[in-house]
Amino acid sequence: MAVARSRFLLSSCLAHGRLTAFPLEHNDFRRSLFANLESPAPDVDLTTSICGLELRNPVMMASGTFGHAAEYAGLVDLSRLGGVVTKTITRHPRAGNPPPRTAETPSGMLNSIGLTNPGLEGFVAEKLPLLAELPTSVVVSIAGTSSEEFAEMAKAFDGRPGVDALELNISSPNMKDGGMLFGCRESSAREVTEAVKRATSLPVIVKLTPNVTDIVAIASAVEEGGADGIAMINTLLGMAIDVDSRRSILGNVTGGLSGPAIRPVALAMVWKVASRVSIPVFGMGGIQTAEDALAFLIAGASAVQVGTATFVDPWAAVEIVDGIADYCSRNELLLGDLVGSLDAGP
Amino acid sequence: MAAESIAPIRFESEQARVLKNEAVAAGVMRMRLEAPRLASLVQPAQFIQIQTDVGLSPFLRRPFSILRADRQAGWFDILYDVIGVGTRRLETAATGDRLDLLGPLGQAYTPPDAGRLLMVAGGVGIVPLAFLTWENDAVRETGKLLMGAASSKRMPDLDALLPDGLRVAAATDDGSSGHHGFVTDLIAENADAQTTVLTCGPHGMMARVAELTAEAGLTCFASLENHMACGFGACVGCTVEFRDPEREDRRYRRVCLEGPVVNAHQIVW
């Protein structure tokens, strides 16, 4: 597992006497305003080096749930996060799907946003200059309609200040002309990865869809294609129906399910994939609390991404960082000790 | 194209205490929340997101517009229809209960200086219009509010919601109170060429107000509501379709961030 051993400064921690500042028993994730700013986290070194990214900690904002991050720089202290993944960019601007675009479901939600974005040129001109100033690692998410288009976009970000890595969205259930189509077959997943790797020197993380028969086979294919990391899982294909109108609640009929409802599915898939590939896995799917994030790390994820939880609590990711630090502190563990430490024995 | 100067998105979180939560009409509740920080910040047309339950059901927060705020006393009121799992949960809140809030969200609305403001409300759509009348002296003194409801049972006591002296006319679909018919019937007799119309209510009603004002050549703004996941622009779920888009990716705009008040003649009803 290509994860640098994190150094854990227990002595400094004890000296500061701040070991119990953040109780983990925090499932309702209620929080007083700016609690994260008032109470410093334990002095635990959570820095990690994953597929060429130097992260302050293993907690990132997931694509599509935090805009392009710059607009929230005054809201969330981005220097507390490991990194941010932008909303997916496509070659040409996309208006997105017809409303309604979201539907609440048990312990989660469906979305059929449809990759609304200003297109490659719009993003490079308007958003990219702001990303270079952010005090955290920035991963740009891209999606294309062909391997050639993926490669063209990847090339456009090569050497751009403010871009630390690319995440290939081959897993959106809301893009008819690409998206999940690439992520459902081993051959196309491998081909897209290879094409992008040829076009860029940036680290390439491939985001996988859970809507497949064998996600381990797809993960192995993108590893063979040269991927530096795997992000998983994207949303599960889902649907909700209004029985009075007998219409789908979503304007696009189907959408992607996210939130705690998918967490057990995501966790099992992350464990299976991390056990089989040798590149790092960025785990996600319904992470709301530090305890949730820790489960993904123990299952084998080298880092985690927080997505839908941000909609309910924009500061959730920062609280998760503090919770992980507290856990490491209390258990005298390094981050590297934790990753993949699942005891799967009888 | 130059680098976009993104307006920074700022809002706060506050634990509110329920001071009052009572029915003001059939299926319509008024809740008073003690939240000094947000009470000091909220402006007309802005809204807050309430976590109606700290568990996972309902999973998302619910957006509510502000009816009235007392900045000195540190409270504000919301008005809500009991219509779904979130508002049914909210209906059970008792005095002293704590609720987690985010806000203020959305753009504040400032009416034009010239001309009279005619406000056309349907049901709980009265909320942002009422707040404007409490906050804006000119609107309170020269404006007029038209209020429509299905019946008198569904019509809250307007004297209890609105400041003294505001000119008001009411309509009910069944004629049990005020004008017998739609509130939109009252627009023509209450508008002149300089009138600006501001509407909030059911989709069909606002669409009709937009149509009538377009025909009459009047400026019209609508305060929209929509299902929202986040309420602060991140999910891009609460979009409404605009006509004559400047750019492809601007065809849909977010009610929560670009709104909730929009030019009623620029959107696709």
C-alpha cells in the first residue's frame, strides 16, 4: 500500500493535554457555531502522501458536493482539509438535467443534477485561477464522451497551477453520453485510463461506479491502465415514484443514491477492492462522522471523501478530521497503522 | 473571460430555542424561534435551513422563509404548512426544544425606489412579503398586499401577521372570506403603470401573476420555493429554468443562491 507512514507526535499531544477535546460519540453531528475553530484538534500528524498527493490529512470534499471550493473558502476553513475535488468538468458547458433534480429518500437522497458546469474553457478562465490560491490540495474532476475527449481535457490541465491531480468521473449515472458507460466495462475503463495517463503527468485517480457486477474487475482494469489511485463509490442508480401522479419524482426519471443509506455497500466494495489492488483507494459513500470515516480507513481506504453530509452540515468534514485525530491519539495509532487494519479473521 | 469574482458564500449555524409553535389556520403553523444571531442578520426574502430531526429521518434540512424578526428580543417567526415528514416533525416541537439552523441563506430583496409595490400572496407565500412590510417603511406606507387562500379556514388572521396600517385585500377560492375567486383577479384594480409586483405562493398562482403583469407591462418579481438538499448552492438541485440564457450552463439557476427572488418574466413557468 503506497501510503507514507504518518508521524504521530504523542509527546507533544500529552504536553498540550488536549487528548479528549473531540469525543467520537458524535452521531447526531450537531455542533455549536465554529466549534472546530474554538477547540484545537489534538496535535496528531495526519499528513499522508497518496499517489503523488501530499495531503494534510486523509479527508477530502467529494466531487459535486462543494462546487469548485473557492466559493466556500470563507465558510469552511479549507486549510483544515486534506483536499477538495471540484464538481466534474466536461469539454463543453452543460446546463444539467431538467428539475426536479433531488429527492429525499430514507437516510439519503437521489440526485439527477446532470453535471452542470461551465465547460473546460469556462472553468479554466473563471474558476481555475481561484483554485491555485486555496490552502489545500485540489483535485479536478473531469468527464468526457470518449477516451480522446478525456485525454484532451487531461492535457489541458497539465502543468496548470492549482491542479494537484485529476479524478476521472467514469461513473456518473446522470450523463447519457458517457459517464457511467466507461466505468461499466473493464475494456473501456482501462482504455480511458491509459489515454489520460498518456496525456498528462498529473496523478490520475479513477472514480468507479458501484452499478456493476464485479467492481474488483473494473478496479483491476484501471490499475492495469496505469491509474495512480481509485476513488469509490459513486452513487448507486436509484429511483423514487410519486404514487399520486404515477410519475418519477426526478425530472430525469432515475438518479444516483447517496448518503448513509449506501454506506454499508460502499464499505464492502472498498474493502474488496483495497484487498485486491496495490494502488491507493479513496473511500466514500455516506460518510457523516469520524467513526464512518475510520471504518473506511480500516477497510483499506488510504483517504476518504465526504460528500452528501456536507449538504446537511457544511463543517462535517472538518469535524471528521478532528475525530480521526482524536481516535489516533486515544489509541496511540499512526494513520498508516490504521489503513487496511481490518481483522477479517474468524 | 476574466477570472470570476465569486461572491463569497457566508452563513452561520445557530442552535435555536422554540419559544412558540401554534396553529394559526387549518394546517398552518407559526413558530417563534429564539436565535439572536440569525435574528440580527436575516433580511427580507432570505431563508433558513432547519434540521427538523437530529437523526437520519428526515435526512435533509428544510428551508423556511422569515415572517418577522425582533432583533432586540432575538427571535424570529416562520409560518409553515404541515405537508410532509419534515413539517410533521416540526409540528411536534414544543416550547424549549432546540433546533439546529443554518442561515441566512439566499439573496435579500430590496424593492425599487420608484412606484408602489403590490404584493400578491398565496397561502404561506405571505411570509417573505410580510417580512418586507415589517422591515421596509416605504413598502409598509405605500404598498398593498393581496392575500389569497383556499378558504377562510386556511386564511390566517392577517392582523396578527402584518404591521398595523398596511393596506390589505383578501380573496378566497370558495368566497368564505373577502373576494370570491382568485387573488389574481384583484391585481388589475390595484395596479397602475408605475406599480412593481412582487409575488409568492403556489406555482400556478405565481405563473398567472407573471402572465398578467407581462400583459400589463408591469415589472414583476417572484419569490420562489423549491425542494433543496443544501440551500447554499453546493448541490445545484433547486434549479429553475430561465429564458434567453446567456450561456448554456446558465439555463438553470439555483433558487437558493441566485434567488429566491427572480424576475418573474425571465423564467420558464
